[in-house]
Amino acid sequence: MGVLHTFITDDGGKCGVITHRSGHSDLITFSDESDDKDVTKVSLRLSEDEAHTLAELLGGTRITESLSALEQMPGLSIDWFTVDYDDHIAGQPLGDLSAKGVVGLTVVAVVRGETANPAPSGDFRVFPGDTLVVAGSPEKVAKAFAFYRSGALKHATAVAGAVDSPPGASALPRE
């Protein structure tokens, strides 16, 4: 019929999930045979979509904690950019910012509705309402966001027209 996964909570409660072949799941609390027979038992039937939603809600705290830990790393910024209709990137492929001189920035994912598109390629087309999740130094994240808004890169380096370089490398002027 299905597979039962159980665990005991820190306060001694017993919880389980029965995953059925049909796609639905049952979230249950129960007691051992040695427990009092009058203890209330709870069973909640979840559709496949409801089970996924619950899993995302429960797993979301771990993802948020992981992102918070990453954001504490010096020199690393993880930020979100929501694309509006009037943004330069709207309707355009993501492209390759390193080819435009912004090296050391990664588009981690593009979130569209309830779907995440991890590690999108440069030809991934971005639409209004999409959210770009990017990681890099705070300065490069700001440059990327400015480019996504306007289509222009503002160079904040001392050498006019210099290309961003990976850490430890010197900036070389453009040819």
C-alpha cells in the first residue's frame, strides 16, 4: 500500500508519514501499544500537492538557515532581483555578465512562479515577475542589478573602462 517513515520527537511524541503509491500521503501521530489506549491519535490525509507544500514549508527553514549562514561569509552577498516590465533584462536571455566584464558573479537560480530553475544557462530567457537569485561580492551584485535594470554597466574601478578581475588578479584595460 505504501511506505511508513516514523520518528520520535524530543518531547517523546511519535510522528509518521505514510507515502502511498497513489501519490497521497498520511501525516500521523500515534502511540506505542504500551501507551494508554485512550490517547488521541491523529491522521491527516494530504494530496500529492499538499504533501509537497508541507515538505517545502518544513524544509524551507533549513534552506533559510543555510542561506543566512552563507550571507555571514565576508565578501559574499546573496541577493534577489525581481524583474519588472520596464527592466532591461525583461524578455531577454540572461547572457554572460563575465563577457561584459563582471567576473565572479553567479546567477544561482531564476525563480518563476513556484518553480526554481537552478544554475540557468546564458540563453535562459527572463520575464517580468521572475526573481533572479545571485551570489558574488556586494559590489558585483550591485553592478549586476544595475545592468539588469538599465542595460548599462557602471565601472567603479580607478582605471576607466577596466574589466573586473578575479581575486588576486590585476585589472587589465579593455582593448
